[in-house]
Amino acid sequence: MGYWNPSSYTCTQCSLGTYAVNSTCVNCPSSCSVCYSSSYCTSCTSGYYLYENSCINDTSICKNNGYYVAANICYACLQPCATCWVTASNCSSCLSGYIFASPNNCLITCPAGFYRSGNQCLYLACSSVCATCVTGPDYCLTCSSNYYLLLSNSSCLSSCPNGTFLSGSVCSICQYPCKTCTS
């Protein structure tokens, strides 16, 4: 940074650690090693971290606001990470509407064969009869081959029980008063 010196018709360059105000060079704040103004730092002195053009000495501010720290700079996490570490896409928590899945991913739904527990995909396998499940390994959304979904309890069965009929891959309940039916 520098300033125009109208009396000598020259630009005067301010030294590192200073910035121009009117026709003089002013020191950057003590936490800044390079700045454009008193409120716009681009590099920090030892023990400080660059966060949104300011130098801070508490990295928890970065970590709690969707940033990670590397080389004394707070870098923004990439969406859908709410918080991250090591890199911008290495999630440690997720934005609302996403599910945390190890290792360090945020997903909209859990992968097939695994189930959601709260806001996490815990990568605990569904039971062998479930193709997809939620809340527990035996609470099936879809069934493995040769199994049929009984909607009343979200279980997968090898055949439909009495009082139900096969409709596609689902055991549907017969209409009252029928005890058996075909559709």
C-alpha cells in the first residue's frame, strides 16, 4: 500500500506492517503483520490467526463458526459441513438437513444397507433381509431379493402372512372383513 504525494508528484510506498492514511503511513494493529487498514488484515503476527480479515488469538472462534485452522489461517468449511477439520470438506458436523456419516461426510440419506440413528449414519449394517433400513437393523424400508415388506411393522418376510396379499414387493393388508384376499 502507498499514497500519492501531490507535492512531489510521486507515489510513496508504505513499508510492510503499515498502511496509508491520507498522506502518511500508519502501523497495522499489533496482531497484523500485513494490512490494508486498521480493520482489514491479510496476515497475522505469531500467535494470531487470520479470520475474516481480522487477527484473533482464539481458534475456537474459527472452529465454532464453520472454519478450520491451517498455517495460522481460518479457512471456511465447504457445504454441507457445519464444522470441519484438516480440510474444508472433512466434515466434523453437518448443516441442518444433512446426516453425519463416518468418515467425515455429510449426506442427505444413509447409504443402502445402513440405517440412520438421530443425525448420524452409524454404518451399522441392516439385517440380511433388509435392503435399506432406518432407526435399527430390523426396521426395513425395502427388502432384499425374495423378501416382501410388511408395512404394519416394517419387517421383511419370505411370504405374506394371512390377512395380507402380495402387491409388487409389499404385503398389503386385506380389506375388512376379509381374512384372505388376492388384491
